[in-house]
Amino acid sequence: MIWRDVGVMGRRKILMADGIDLSGQGFHFIGVGGIGMSALAYVLASRGLPVSGSDLRAGRITDRLTRVGVKLLYDQSGVALESVLQQQPRPLQVVYSSAIQADNPEYRVALAAACPLFHRSQLLAALLKAHQGIAVAGTHGKTTTSSLIAQVLLEAGLDPTIVVGGEVDAWGGNARVGAWGGFLVAEADESDGTLVNLPAALGVITNIELDHPDHYRDLSQVVETFRSFAAACGLTVACLDCPTVRQHLNPQITYSLDPQMGADYTVDQIHYGPQGTRARVWERGRGLGEINLSLLGPHNLSNALAAVAVGRKLGLEFATLREGIGEFRGAHRRFELRGEYHGIRFIDDYAHHPREVQVTLRSARIQVQAGVYRRVIAIFQPHRYSRTRVFLEDFARSFEDADLVVISDIYSAGEVNHSSLQGHQVAAACSRYHSAVYYQPSLQSVVAFLQETLLPGDITLFLGAGNLNQVIPQVMAFYEQTEMGYTLGRDPSGG
């Protein structure tokens, strides 16, 4: 077996790594409503550990945390945390993310109270070590790949614990609690460099690109982070379709969509259809059989092939892998169907990097080419000034598969706009390569434009990692009324 032995105390494995106590001492999460923080809080609380957390407002994620016993503090001034600390027999272990700065009031309170402070990556590392850890890293595809792996482990009856960066209906959110000490499938984030803190028994690397210029100077720094991650893992599975992986890593197990790459796992007889993807899978020159995936496009077939590679390493029968992959319906905000009204399909997708925009629009184009839909409408909200500035030319070339493009203003994600870059400049850059680009600076102007523009037969994609998807219900409601007898407006594209 490739798994590390973490020892046993009674019937429960106990770990104290880097000072983190998982045997009963309480935890407090600063900003518990974040997608990564909430998953960890959910796992700890579901295991019966005392957990509290702060956030600015209630929502679906915090409601789920409340149901498993997390004490929510809707105050981040530090006053509420001080009150909680006064009631504790010993200091809470306080968890923070890279979004929390040293001047955060709760961080200062925890520091003054001599609470042990841990970055979320340290806590995830402790959980990986306490389980048979499978960590999925990569610039793109982490959430879908980790979720597919988790799905096949569930299909095999292996009762995995799951910590991913998106919500999945199959397990009711972004986390699931399985057997203590059993398998843990986790999404491993490289955005802030803490990927190096996540040694797993099995590491998966989907691809390597520069995506976070706010943290990395250039691609070489990103590569070093992934190399450190791979070196710390007991075994590495990686995709040879990524030239950076081929050049800089030496994984023990490989996969590729191109049989000429000589990877351990590959495919042929591929069919990219409007409702899903079909392919025959090969394992080191031996045909395993066919998989059918409800997700669209080559990138998702690659993600599924990674799940096959991991599952086979764990000794799972191909029939089990085929069933698990076939049942998977995707994660929220990954080509997520939000609704269809007046013949218009509304898709929500987290794509915020040029490559992600390209592959997402290519998936939509498959449905148009099959005659299912008539036009691809891309609504894009650039995310972070630093990313938009570095990749401006790449973004400009990313909308080839869209018939009409709407660009909103840039979502700052808390960044200062040092370069004075604005959304209209992104739209202007896109206009050099696309004949139908419209700049709409505010979310409400996006709504108004779409209410005048969309037509039956449109597949409409809301792209970005910011808050653009908040307008989807409003646009859908308008076209739901239109479907019931209201009149459509004009189409500025002339279509």
C-alpha cells in the first residue's frame, strides 16, 4: 500500500501534526462561508469537534454548517470572538485563509489570546495525513476531477471523505464525511503557493499554467510549486497533454487524450456530442471498455480519464469506474444549467482564465453545431485587475466560439487597480478579434441589455469567478414571463 500509517488510538486515528489537534480541541474559522473554509469546517463539525466560524452574512453554505453544529458569528469585529474565547477552557485553534490579512480584527484577537493560528492549507494537510489522501491539483479542472474521483470511490462503496472547491448535488455540497482514516479526496489549490503544504499519498496534476499573477512572478514559479507538491506526494498521476507537465515533471502514472503520447491511460473512438461525451479507454495498450460522460468537451473527457487512472491504481474494476463516471452530473458553476425559458438556455460557469473561457465556449459550440441551439452568447466578467492585465491579449482571443460577447466591468476581488484598467478596455481588445462585442459596465446594464438581446435558440453563458451569476435569476425571470406571453425586444446583432 502507498498510504502512510498515522497510528491508532482506540478505534479512532488521532493526529497532531504541526500542532493541530484533531482529537477534540475546538476550532474557529475566520470567514467560514468561503468555499474552501466551509468544506473544512463541515468535515470537523460532522466528526463531532467543536467548531465556530464568522462571516458577514447568512447563506446556503452557512445554513448547511449550522445544521451540522457549527456556531455561526455574523460579526467580524472581534467582539463576538472575544466572547467565545472567554467561554473556552483552553484556546481555540483558529483557522484563516490567504484572504485574511494580519490587521483583520479577529486575527488580532486570536493572536492576543495566544490561540494557535493555522492557515487552511495546514489544516487540510493534517486531514490528508490522517486519511488515505488523494489531492487533486492543477490550474484548470481541479473541482471536476476531484469530484469525479470522489464519485467513483462512492460507487465502489469506499465511503470517502470529500473536500472540493465547488458544490456537488451528489453529496449535497462541497464536502462529505466518510470513514475516519479512510480515503480523503481533496482539491489542492495552487493560487497562493500553499500547495507545497499538501503532501498526499496520491497527487493528481491536471495541467500547469500561470493563472495567479498576483502571487506568482511567472510560470517558472508556478512550476516550482507543482514540482514541490509532486515531490512530497507518495505517487503522482499527471496529464501529458499539458506541455509544461511533460517538460518539468516525471509522474509515475500518466494519462492523455492523444494515443501518440504513450501515456499509461488514453482513449480513442471519441464522440463529443451535444448531450455528453463517449470514448473507449485503453490501459497500457489493453482496451478496458467504453465510458459515457454527461459532461461536454475534451477537457472533461481528460478529467474523467484522470479518475480512471486513479481508480485503477486503487484496484477498482473498470465496470465500477464506468458506472461512477456515467452517474456524475457535474459541480455547480461548471457548465451548470440554471434554467431554460423561451427557448433560451442559461449556463453558469466559473471560467475566469482565457483557457477556461475557450474550452467552455467550445463545449457550447458543440451544441450549436449539432443543431440543438442557434447562437452562443458569452457574458464575461473579468476577475481581478492583475489577471486581466497580464492576460488581456489572451482574453481578447478567447471568444472565437461565441456569436455575441458581452463584457462587464472588472470584478476586483479586493485588489487595488494600480494600472487603471477598466472593462471597456477589455471589450475594446476583444473587438479587435470579434465583430459583436458589447460593453456593459454594471450588472444592471448587463441585465437590461440581455432583456433586449436574447432570442429563442440562444445558449447563454455567464462566465467569471465574481458575482456576475447573481443576475441570472433576474434574466431568467424576464424570459419566463416572455414565455408566458410578453414581447421580446430587438436583437442588436441582427440575428
